[in-house]
Amino acid sequence: MDLLAAVLFTIVIVFLAVFLLGFRIFLSKNGKFPNIHIGGSKAMKDRGVSCATSQDAEAQKNNLRKIDVSKIINEID
């Protein structure tokens, strides 16, 4: 019986924690998760700072010497 009480207590605590963490999202009409990425910050955009993933994608898009992986795969087959 003590084990069942401990499991139920744990489930209630976890449910309460999830509800309180998402309180604003669950109960507001247009609730959504906040954008906490560097690229979503206006101050960082003004300074020209972006996240590493965005910088890497931009660098690879502009790279004229990039490797075409599909050619390598076709040569192997």
C-alpha cells in the first residue's frame, strides 16, 4: 500500500509541475512557447549575432567549393 501511495504522490507532483510550467501556454487564448533562441532576440539581430546553426547553414549556402554528396554516393554504387 505504501508503494501505491508513493507512485500516486509522484504522479500528482509531476502533473502539477508540468501544469505550472505550462500555465500561461495552456490557459491563454494564443498561448505558445516563447522563442528563446538567439536568432529570435531583437537585440541580438541588431548586433548581427545569430545562432551557430543559422551561421553554418548560411556559410554552406554561400560556399562555392562544397562537396556534392550525391555524386559521391552515385560513384560508390
